Amino acid sequence: MAIKKYSDKWLVDVYPNGRAGKRVRKTFSTKIEASRFEKFVLSAAHEGKEWNPGGRDTRSLSELILVWYKTKGSYLKDGPRRKKCLLDISEWLGNPRGSELTAKKFTEYLSYKTESGISEKTINNHLGYINAIYNYLESIGEISYPNPLAKIKPIKIDEKELSWLTIDQIKHLLKIIEDFSKNPHVLLLTKICLATGARWSEAEGLKLRHVRDGKVSFHGTKSGKSRSVPVSDELFQEIERHLREWGEFSFSLSAFRRALDQSGIQLPKGQAAHVLRHSFASHFMMNGGNILTLQKVLGHSSVMVTMRYSHLSFDYLSDAMKLNPMGKINDSK
């Protein structure tokens, strides 16, 4: 037995040096304190340190960030980038003790970022990153105090308009790329994204070994899960030929952006890189596709993300036309 609950207390019962050694038993009011004590006696009892569960945690915020990174952040796909962001935040805050950071001080940081023109989504991300640090460290017993930012609410963000290309716009864009782009990869990458709903970076990451049995397989995706999508015989053969000749795709997003600008197609800010994926999903639903199938094809971890396209469903639009009150009035004439 290591930690067990007795009545309203938590009992630590361990043998730091094995069954032949001294038995250590101690009760605590919370499981967090018990976990901290267990960890202490197992790793540092031989040093003769004095245990003080009520001792003040003097570690700085940057130290807590590094503890988080070592135990969890380094395993995340965006771990290194997130660590840098967190350390930058800590520096702006003056690198306070983690136990002394206040909601008031952090809202000053959020206000500064807002006034600096940082997007609301990025600001919410920063709040979420710091919250994740405290919540995780508390959950593993690394800190014994609650998250000081728990009551700060993220900014409510209006859902962005998702732009997609019409068939005529797609034809026009492909023609522009074919006639004017000097990049050898951008035309095929555009076709792949339109045919599979892949993110641009996923399409660029394709290798010949990922093209098999009439399907293309995407790895290293945003969700961390691989997925395969069937393509037409014509596109499959074109991808195979291209990768046999070139070995792999090179970075081509800039070439795509230039072609998009040259086409004259107007899009909301920040949607150029995703317009092909949105176009695939939008046409999929307008042509009668199933929302759960679309979720799997796009690789969304939750169907709630995919639901942003549900309003384009043919059945949805047809019902809106048939079931509105004006339709009933017209039918009665």
C-alpha cells in the first residue's frame, strides 16, 4: 500500500528502502499533500531532509514551466514552440513566484496584448497555456495550491466566416496555376487538397510510400492521427509519377498564395491556406455527404468541429426552403 483514504484523511504507508527498511506512515488532509510526501520520501529520504508539507513553494513561474515541459510538454507536438511562448509570457510578467501570480497581473498582460493588436484567438491560447501548466502540476501533486487564473474567462470569439470556392473559381484558379506558376509542385498540391480535404502541410508531407492501393495516407497530422483517403485513378497515377520524379514536395504555399492573388479571388484575411480544405468540405456537404464521414476524412478529433459545415447540407437547405412559414403561405394560395 502506498496511499489510501481513511475516513476524511489520506494515509501514506511506504517503505523507502524496501520491506527490510524503516516503514514510514503519515496522514494528510488532502491527496495532493500525501502524494507530495510519498514522492519526497521515495526520492530524497536518504538525504535526511525534513518534510514540511506547509512549506512555502518559492519556485518561479519559469521553473514551473520547465517542470511542466520535462514531464509533459516535451511530448506534445507543439511542445518546443509552446515552451518558448510560456517563457516569453513569464518574462513579461517579471517571472514571479508561481504561487504568487495573480489574476489581476495576468489580466494586465492580456490587456497589453490586446492593445498590441494580437488576435483574440492567440490571447485565449496564452491564457489556456498558463492554465494548463497550473492544472497539470496540481493534478500530479507538484504544487499544492489551486490555479490562480482559474476564474479568468477566455474572450468569446464570433465564429469566423468559412470561405470556399465555387466550381468556376476552382477551374479559374487551376488555370492560373497551370499557365503562370513556375513552381513544379503547386498545381498537384492544389489538386490533392481539393480532392482529399487535406491541410496544405499534410499534402506537402506526402512521400511515395504514402501512396498505395488507390489511397493517399497523411501522417504527422494536427490531431496526431494518421488517415487515408481514396482518390481517383487519374490523380493517383499523377501523384505517383510526380513523386517518382521529384522524390518529395518542397515548400510551395507561397507559390499558391501568389496564384490566388493573381486569380483575383477575394478571401477573408487568414483563409488562403485553408480555402481548399474548406472548399472540399463545403462541396462534400452540398452534394449530400454524411457529416460523420466528413469528420473521418478531415481527421477532426470531434464531430463538433466538423459541424461548422453542416449548414451546407443539401437536406438542411432543402428543409429550410420547404418548411419556412412563407412556404406554407404560398402553398395555401
